[in-house]
Amino acid sequence: MFEIDLNCSLFQVFRGTIADASDFDPTADAEALYNAMKGIGSDKEAILDLVTSRSNAQRQEVIAAYKSNFGQDLIDDLKYELTGKFERLIVSLMRTPAYHDAKEIHDAIKGTGTNERCLIEVLASRNNKQIHDMVAAYKDAYGRDLEEDVIADTSGHFKKMLVVLLQGTRDESGVVDADLVQQDAQDLYAAGEEQWGTDEAKFIMILGNRSVTHLRMVFDEYEKIAEMSIEDSIKNELSGDFERLMLAVVQCIRSIPMFFAKRLYKSMKGLGTADNTLIRIMISRSEIDMLDIRECFRLRYEKSLYNMIKDDTSGDYKRTLLNLCGGDDDLAGEFFPEAAQIAYKMWELSAMTRVQLRPTVRPASNFDPAADAQALRKAMKGFGTDEDAIIDIVARRSNAQRQEIRQAFKSLLGRDLMKDLKSELSKNLERLIIGLMLTPAEFDAKMMRKAMEGAGTDEHALIEILVTRSNQEIHAMNAAYQDAYKKSLEDAVQSDTSGHFCRILVSLVQVMSVIIMRTQTVCNFHELADACKVFQEFVKCSNKDIEQIIKKEMSGDVKNAFYAIVCSVKNQPSYFADRLYKAMKGLGTDDRALIRIMVSRSEIDLFNIRKEFKETHDDSLHEFIQGDTSGDYRKTLLILCGGED
């Protein structure tokens, strides 16, 4: 029987990959390092193998033995002999944890500009003793007060929360007062969702001081009161670095290993590597919980941390990082029991959370369809086209209002607005504006048609549309497809796909998949919760997560379809954020996918998608669109995006 105490840490014992070496002889190690660095060149392999096979405490003994035997500073010699990222990594391993943290914080705030993400990562994840040791090490190394330096380099509520964390006074007694849990949950709700504006001080006081066990119970109670997770409330109520800090604190309260797994993934994804982040985490967690981080990494990203490091780094730097990582989880081929516990908890949280979906486009006030129709005609009449006027009207009206404008355009002017827009606009701007002018059902039907017409099929588009639409939306799309193309959508799908993939899509077209039922404003809580509980029970019975089974046992379009269903059930805004990221990352842009998602989600949950995008990829959706598109097309997309995060 699979059991888990949901009010306790998922990891009662933290597990590192680096431990004390047996038969340790600091004098012999000091001599080996001296020999590896004397003469012309240095034996980097001998250095990295020795350093990464000793605990930090043992490395300090080696440093002392090196000075006693050779009268030289080992760290200075390593800096002289090594270069680049490899030198930074080896030298950092030789520092004590407190002095390493102190140096990271010092580097984050010295000079012009501040590395807020480093401050957030370190201060949100350290326990009281680690904080106190770091403050003392900072004073010793730099002759300055860490709190004063942080205050001088930051501002606002972000500064206040950092100062609270620097006190190292979080309750670590483990004693929980049930009445205080209820009171804190109610106070957080009153400080945010219940009122206009936010009482940031209340969030700072509670999240900065209460114990881990207490806060986990508070988060559960908060979800019952607010009908949304504490994370969603923070995203709604806070902003900027303060929002990122508070989210990091919550993530660390829930699971420190998962927090670091996300940070490691972000440090290596895409073009380039955030080496300072990668080095900092691999060093600081190697003797604490690296095994747990590896399991979380594999659970969330379906790839071992070992293989991602292997693909993203090179040379002696890579070898050292892989030694710290400690092994390739993909070779094991099985799901870790600890990771299964995390998966179980994640599905429970998904089942408990009722997400308030937030659009970025709303009905315009003082709406006058006749005036808008006349303005659009004026923008297209005569020589040239006033694209700005068209964009400003179309992108700032709800879809229902656009349908009134279409009707007014025909009634007042005797013209077809869609035909006029097609003749006046071109390329991506035309496709985007026309997409906005269609009803949601017409737009979905057209996107399904585009995905199947001509040579080749856009399977990802078919999957995306069918697994994310509600029963009502599927019915409307079927009718619109039949009306526009004189053929049933089911017949079209059957003629364009085959095998198990075809059967999955046909089932979705026939509205057989109840697990994805949604409304337009709030997730259909009971249906979604039931689906999450099914996946949770699967973990309970098999000790494996459904996502891992899909990856291992399926392939091709069938795997992609089932995986999309699971991801959509778990967190639909996150699913769309990932789709948008893939549409714009790397060389070239998948404009069809970008248009499809921006149009179809702008009046449903694009605000939620924006927040998930920012949390997962660090850069905002607004920034990605700004950098990946141009001209009037970009201007329209940014209006739909609704703001910068």
C-alpha cells in the first residue's frame, strides 16, 4: 500500500552525492595536488577526481595540510593553474559552504546592477543556521554588514522580505498550532484576494517567519478558503522581484529539491548556459539533497540531470559537474519511489486547486458597433490603409463585440468586412486580424482545416486544439466545420490520420473525453479533480507517474496526444505557455501556432498563461513576442498579450 503523510516533508532525509572519502589522508591528498600542478602544465584530471571525491570538510583539511607541507595557499595555486569555468567550479568547491554563499551574495550586489535571482535563490532556500553562518562569513571576508549591503542595493517590499530572511529566525520547532494555521490562512486571504489592493506586510510576516510544516498546512487551508493556490494568489497580487521572491519561498516550503530542479533546468535550457547558477547549485546541494534534485528533475522534465549537463557543457568543466551529479538516472530505467511521492503530491494539489482563469481582452466600455464599423471603413477607404486604426479597434474589442461590428458593417455599408480586411491587409497581420474577427468556433474549425490541408499534417495543432477545448467548444467547432467545408470534422480527421492516433482524435472530436471539460471562467472543478485523482491513484497503485509511463511505453503522435492530455489536465495555462515558448524559441517562428494560441486564449486565460510563461522561462511572454516579431503584427500581438510581467 502506497502511503504518504501530506503534512510532512516528502523528503525526511536529505541525500547528497558527495560524502566523506574512506581512508582519507589529507597529507597524501595535498601532495597529490601539489604534484598535479608542478612543472609545465597541470594534471586537471587528477585535480578534479580528487576534489570531487572528498567532502567539503575533508577539502578544508587538505587546504591546511597543503599550507603546512608546502608553505603555499592551495586556492591561490588552483587559481593560477586553472582557467575559465573549470577554475571557478574547482575553487568554489574548496570554499566552505558559508563562505561560498557569502561570495555569491557579494558578487550579486557589487558594482552596477544587482543579480536579484541569485539573492532570491540563496536566501529563500537556506535554513537558519546556514543564514547565520553566511552572515558571519560575509563580515569576515569583506569587513561589511550583509544586511546593510542588501538594504543599500534593493528597495521596496523586495528589500523588506530579504531583510526578514536574513534574520534567520524562521520557526524550526516543528510544533504546529491548528488555530494559528486557520488564522494565518484567513489573514493571507484578507490581505490579498478579499480586498482591493494588497497588504504586503502580512505576506512578509507570515511567509518569512512561520515553520515549514505550519506553512504547508496554511497553504492547504488557504486553498479551501480562496479556491485557488497560494501561488496563484501571489501571481495575482504581487509583481516584479517581490513576486518572484515570494514564489521562491513558497516553492522552497513545498519542496526544496523541486525548486532547485527548476532552477537547474532554467540555467541550461535554450541557447547559452547560466554557468554561475549551475555551478552555485551543483556545489551547494552536492552534500545535501542532490539525489532528490535529480529525481525531481527527471520527474518534471523527463530527462536526467546528468544527460542535460552532458549535452550542455564540455571538457573538464563537464566532467567535474557530472561527478557532482553522481549518476545518470535515465540508465536505471525505473521511476524512483521518492519521485513517485512527489508525483502523488503534485496530482493532489492539481485536484485541490480551483484556478480562476483571467483573460487579457475584455469587452470595451461605451461600445458602439456602428461607430466602429464606420471607423474601419474609413481606415480602408482610398489610397493606403490605416493599419493602426484597424488594430486599435479589432484588438481592443471582445469577440462578441467584433461580431456586432461585422453585422453593422454589412447593414450600414452593404459590404463584407472580412473580404475588405483580406484585401487591405497581408501576411501575418492579415491572418491575425481575420482570426480575431472569426467566432471562436469558426476560428477553431479553420485552424483544424489548416492543420490537415495540403501535403503533410500539423499533428501538434490537431492535438493542441482537441485536448484543450471544452465539450461545448468541440460541439460548436464541429458545427462550424460542417457549415464552412460541407464535411464533418470527424470524417476529415479520419481521412488525414491513421491508427491509434486517429482513434484518439476521433474520440476527442466526438466529445468522449470528459477529463478535459472546462468552462470559460473557472475550471470545471469536479471533472478536473476527478481526472487528477485518477492519475493520483495510478501513482498509488504503480509507484510510477502517468507521464513517465506515456514517455516510456508510447511513441510518436500517440505519445504526444496522451502527454498533451495529461499536461492539460495538470495545468492547462502551463501547457499553453510551453506551446508558446516552442513557437518562438530558436531560429524562426511558428506564426500559425503563435496566432492560434494568442487569439483563442485572449478572452479565456491568457493572463494565467503569461504568468506560467514568466515562471517557467524567466523571460516574459511580452519580451519573447517583442523580440521575435515585428511591425503591425507585433503591435497586435502585444495588445492581445495585455502587458509586461
